[in-house]
Amino acid sequence: MSTLHFKAAHTLSDRDASPGGDKASVDPPRLRCQTLRRAVYFLGTASGRTPRPTPPPPTPTPKVVAVPGIAVPGAAVPTLVPTAAPSVRGTLVEASEPLQGLLLDDRLTSPIIGGTFPYRVYLPPDYQRSPQRRYPVLYMLHGAGGNYTEWTDSFLPEQADRLMVAHEIPPMIVVMPDDGGQTYWANWSEGGPRWADYLTDDIVSTIDQRYRTLANAQSRAIGGLSMGGLGALNLAFGHPDIFGVVGAHSPSVRLEPDPALWFLQGQTFWDNDPVWLAQNRSGLDSLQIWLDAGTEDVWLPNIEAVHAALVDEGLHPMWHIYPGPHEAEYWIEHVPDYLRFYGGALRT
């Protein structure tokens, strides 16, 4: 980061709430937050970060040509039926700098929720050049005041592209899904919307159908910031058969039921509490877990309690406390750290 200090504007979200539930004052609209994110990013780039490697010339996408097999006397020649690879679809999104990969917007249908939702996907630099290759997938969840564009506002696609081109992390697909707002990525109580199932069933299955993924838990990671960090922990702890890697970046953890989360009542609250899940669910020792928070994060005591509970259960998470608050500038600064963790943990 630059020695100049820019404080990113808040959005109305759980990042503005203390663990007691009080709301802080709200700065101007989301545009200000995005503008300051970009100011932080470009100052960081100018302050001495490794420059982006010179992009090599594009390689034409190879054409698939069916070649008949050699006939063997007395044996039938099988008919070659080419297997169609999932096609690249969606609307191209312009990043803050040229990418060698692809950044696309698309929509998916959710039978579980009953509607369609946008998502953003980053495809690695060699995705179109290597039509037979399959890739690990990283799902990154937004916070309560954000949407599927929030990780783009934190320059995750640009950072991922740089690290892949420099061979610092392996090629991977990054999916940034949307939801209905402050859902906490949870199945709500009393027959409410099933936002957890929407992600584990509708989103994951759609991504596996549309893209060349490695469709197994060891090659599938989930992470998120603030509300998304809490949701990532709960989804991975509840489904270690789907996600083998999880990262929680400043998760807004409640250790006791919170009236603000009126949709998580009774046992539903505990089903979305990572401490309770760590103590009561089996199979979590297969997970690779990352936790981080800033020294000025209002949720830090609760996040430390989660870390202690995981250690007590023998889960050995990677644990980092960095300087900084529960704000955009903190996540922007540590996106490369997150990507290096996921890149090292995912099976390729």
C-alpha cells in the first residue's frame, strides 16, 4: 500500500455494525467506495509492487478436428463421437487493466429460490487455449452491503490474472455469485429462503455444467469477506464433501443469537455458527482453513474465539492478524495473500 492513507467509504452492511448490533454512520453512496478502492489500488501499484509481466502475443484457439482411427482387419471401426466441452458464455466485463484471462457476467436460474441471479466469473489465461484442460474453482462471497461485483471492486480479477501470468498461483476459475442481499448465505428459519442450498446446489451445479471445472471437493474452495466470510465458514463446515478449502476474511461472527438476524432463530442460528459446527460436525479435519482479521476490526474478539475453538477441535487453521480495520482498504491490501493461500491449497 502507498504511504498515503486512504480510508474507503462504508456501505450499509455488517461491516458498519458493532458485535452488539449498533449501526455506525453511513458515508455517501457506493460510487465513492468504488472510487476510493481504485485510488488505493493504483497508489499501491505505483508504490513499488512487482510490475505486470509483458503479455505474450495471443495464441489462436485450436480447432478440434476428428481423426478416424486406423482400421484393424476383422475388427469394427468405432464411430468417433466428439465430446462437447462447456462453452464460454456471458458478457465481457472491462477490468481496470488489460487481462489475459476473461472476466464475464452471466445469469443463472435457481429452482431452490425461484428466480434468476447474476454472477461474475474470471476464466484463467489459458482457458481458451487449452480446451481439454479442467480447472479448480474458487467461489468468493460478498458482504452484506455488497453484491457480486464487490470482489471486482477489490481488484481480485486483476490480482489473480497477474499472479497466474507470473506462475505464482495455478490457473483457476473464480466465481463471484450474487444473492438476495443480507442473506448471510444461510437457510433461513421457519421455512424461509434456502440461500445455503442455493449456493451448494444451484450455483455449484450450474458452474460445473457451464465451465471446465474439476468437480471435486479438493479442487473447490469457498471464501468471502465479512458476511461472506461467515457464510463461507458455515457452508464449508456444513458441506466438507463439496468444499475442501475455505477462507474467512474478517468474518462478522456472532457468538450468541442476534435480534438483527431475525431470520436465524432457534437451532437455525447454531447451524450457522462456526463454533457450534466445529464442535458438532464430523469430517472437518479434511478441510484446509484460513482465518484473518485486522487489528482494528470490531469483530476481532469473536473471530479470535472462532480460531480458539477450531484449534481446540484439532483443525489447525492458518491464522493471520494484519494491521487495519473492517473496511475495503484492508481487503484490497490482502487479496494477493488470499489468492496465494487458495492457489496452494486447491488440487489442480
